Amino acid sequence: MHSIVLLADIVGLLPDILARVLRIAVLIAVAVYAANVAVAFGLVQRIAGLSRYLTEPANLPDEVGTAILTTTASTTAGYAMLADLRESGYMDDRATLVAVTMNTFFGFAQHVFTFYIPVLIPILGWRVGGFYVGMRAAIALAITLVGILAGAVLLSSANINVDVQLDPDELDEEQASTRDRLVSAWERTAPTLRRLVPRLIVVYTLVTVLITQYDVQSITGVADPIAAIVGLPIEAVAVIAVYTFDTTAGAATLAPMLGDPFTPLQAVATLLLGSIVSFAVSTFKRSIPFQYGIWGAEFGTKVIVVNTALKLVFISLSVVLLLAIPM
């Protein structure tokens, strides 16, 4: 009986799952195709100078810098480009992990213009909202710098296979027409989509079903002892709980309490703690489907572990620093 109910739930969820997968698949298709077109027309070399300040110290090639800069416009696009470089055999796993870590600040930068400035800062005001965004920017930049340092120490030419042919079908630079280049770029893009899209469907289906079967919201119970230990007002528990599941609602919950009982430092520390608690929920609901869909389960797990560990470390250090400042 339970299996019948579960099957019915899955069928009912399929439209939403397929809509999500279609949206991500379109982004991946556009990103990977654009990257292949850029390679076919030699555009990568033309913009390489913009990213060499990042890639050269980290011992990474120009193509990685292009993917990292693309992340500023679209996180999905940037990740898809990196996944294509890895799955083609151009980069090994270590180089890819370094590149993903370096991606952090540029992924954050995208949200500054799409969420933080138009939504969060108006809710919290320029003082608290701007302070919070500045802290998140500093945390993201610190993680990116860790990635560059890791590349400088851990990577060498052995991590990059320069023999892998990235130019679609090795077109003749002088004789190939525009149509030939566009067609060849698509021929290189199609196999990537055939690998990623079925994986996305399976992972999103499994995670969505699990979310509907288990009480993920019980995770926010850890907010109570955390708030007590660091000495935040008791109202911080409610803010953290709401923030865990909806960032905008969490900020709106906090806004009326600015000044009493929250000082600006306590307000920012509370939001940062909310982001720590929310990692458990966001990892389950968003990171696992996205990363597993892009990389597969084995390497996707490595990406999630590295990303989460670095964010937890730097956000925790930021909270300690904020609460150590005399009020």
C-alpha cells in the first residue's frame, strides 16, 4: 500500500521535476554551446587576459578562467563549462576542485545584483544590509583566494592534459565557415547534454521524493542551542528558523527588531548563523540535485564537501569576529 502511495506521489511530482530539469538543461545547453562556439571562433584567447590574474597563480589554463568569469552571469553556465572540461579529460579532479573553489566569489557576485541589492538591502536598510552583504562578499573572496593558493601549491602541468583537443572537430582556422564552426560546436555540445540530462532527472526525482517523505524542517532545532551559546537574543532562534527556509522572509522577520533587541553586529551574526543552519537544508534540497546532476554522485559529493567545509569555516570565523567586537 505504501509503495502505491509513493508511486502516486512521484507521478504527481513529475511535472515540477521535469520543469526544473528542463530549465537547468536549457541553461547547460546554452552555456556549453556558447563555450564551444567561443573555442571554435578563438574568443577564449581574446578574453584570456581578463582571467589570467586568477588562473596563472593557480596553475590553471585560460579556458578555466573563461568558465569562472562566466559564473558571474550564470552559476549553472560556469559549472557546466567546468564539467565539460573535466569530462573531456582536459582537467583532472584535483584541478577541477580548485577551479570550483575559485568560482565562489564570482558565483556570489551574480547574486549581488539579482538579490542582495534589489531585495535584501531594502528590507534591512543600507547599514545592516550593506554590512551583511559586505561580510558575505569577504567570505566568498576568502574562499576564492584559498582556491588560488591551493592551485599554486597543489597543481602543476600534470593536472592538465594539453593533448585533449578542445577545438570542435579541429576545424581549419582559415577555411572553416561560420556555419561550419557553429555546427561543430553543437556536435561537441550534444554528448554533454546526453550525459547530464538523464542524470539530472534521476537525481531531482530522488531528492524531491525524499523531501516529501521526511521532515527536513526538524533540522532547525539546532538553532536554539547555537543562539544561546553565542549570546544572541532569544529572538534570534525564530529569525534563524525562518531564514533557513526562506532568506527574504528571514530578513523581513529580523528587520522590525533592528535596534531592539538586535544591534547591527548581532543582526549580521544572526543572519550568518542562519546561513550555517540552512546549509543542511539547502544542501539536501538544492546542492545535491545540482552538483550530482552536473558531476555525478562521486565527484559531486567531493564538490559539496569542499564547498560546505570552506563556507562553514569562514562563516563561523566571521560570527566569532563579529561577536568579539565591543558593542
